[in-house]
Amino acid sequence: MTLTSLRCNVRRLYEGATPSGVRFRYALLVFDIVTVLFIIATSFLQPSEIIETLDVLFGVMLLADFSARLLVDRHPFRKFAEIATWADMVAIVSFLAPLAGEAGGFLRILRTLGLLRDYQMLVRLRIDSPFFRRNEDVIFAVTNLAVFIFVMTGIVYETQKFRNDEIRNYADALYFTVTALTTTGFGDITLSGTVGRLITVVIMIFGVTLFFNLARALLSPNKVRFPCPACGLQRHDADAVHCKACGTLLNIPDEGAV
């Protein structure tokens, strides 16, 4: 098999609309979700041979997926200008490198960004899942908030575990992150020093912003994706008859009452 034919076969799996390509991308989505759940679960466990073996297994599979994506990309070097590419690289290294204890474990949660970047997968979900179409903004807001919480939890843990007796494990770091993010501030756990205060400020500012985004997604009127044939406006109210931008008559497909 030549390199060209290999690239074409792999591209059909990652980008094609064939049943095998759709099934393959759903399998990748399931793998991404399992990877994130594994990262979160093992963050609270002591290192063991089983976990280290699973680390390597996940790392090898992530490396294979990363290599395949570069292979099929028509401009592979441009991928390195994307934050998601570097997040994948960091995740792969943190799985495969012989990291001591939990060091660097929080970097793996950046793999979650992969769930947000696959355009083909998003298009497929919009076609196949009425639930995803109705709640896309909420799903993205929840995912962004979850990523922020676990990344900041890892940063708190890695910067405080040797200097702060109140941060003994990931659970302590997660507790502090959530109390700071919600501005509850019980005060039973605090971060001392300039670095600690700056981390707390970042958590509060960005956390409140992400909470507002989630609240907006939950409370704003439901929108559907339907490009206006005249002006191209993508988002409309679910019961819209005319485009708000240009007034063109719309014909938005209606799934009926549920």
C-alpha cells in the first residue's frame, strides 16, 4: 500500500460520510470521553502498576490518533498553530513519559479540548441527535467550565502540594477551586504567597465568566442552526418564521411536539 492510498483510506475514516466513517468517528468520540473519565478518576488515586500500564495504553492510542490526523491533514504544519494540537501533544507526553507520582497529571485534562474541535463530529451530532441540536450551547458551556475547573485544580495541586499543608490531594485542590470559583470563600483553605493569590484571582475572574456563559446558555431562548437563504444568518429562534436580520421567509424543519 502506497502512502497516497493509505492517506486516502484514513481520510475516509476521519472525514468521509460513509457508514464506516461515521461509526469510526463515533468510536473516537467514545474514546475521548473514556479518556477524560480515566484522567479524572485516576487523579484521585495513588499510582500503581495497573494505572501506569493503562497510562501507556492510552498514550499509544492517543499518539496513533494524533499521527493519523496529521497524515490526513492537507496542511499538517498549520496544525501546530492550533492550541488543540499542543494540548494533544502535552496529553500524549504526560501519558507516555515516566512522570513521578501525580506530577503533570492535570495536563492530561487538556485532551478534553479534542471534544470541542472536531468539525466533522459536530456536524454528525447535529444531524443524528435532536438532544444535541437543542442543547448545543449548554453542552459547550458545561464542557468549557469542566475543563477550566480541572485544569485549575491541577495547577493548584501542583503549585501547593509541597508548601501548603491544607492541599494534601486532588480533592483538597478541587474543593478550593470550586469555592474560589463560586466566590463562596469559606476560608478553611487558602493559598499563601504572591503566586497563590494570583492563582486565586485567575480562578475567580475566569470562573465567574464561565458561570455567566453557562447561565446565559441555560436561560436564553432556544436557538436552532438554519442558514438564512438570503443573508446567511445561522442561528434563529426555534419557532422563527422570518429571519430577524433580513426578514426572509424561513422554512425551519420542525420535529413536532415531544
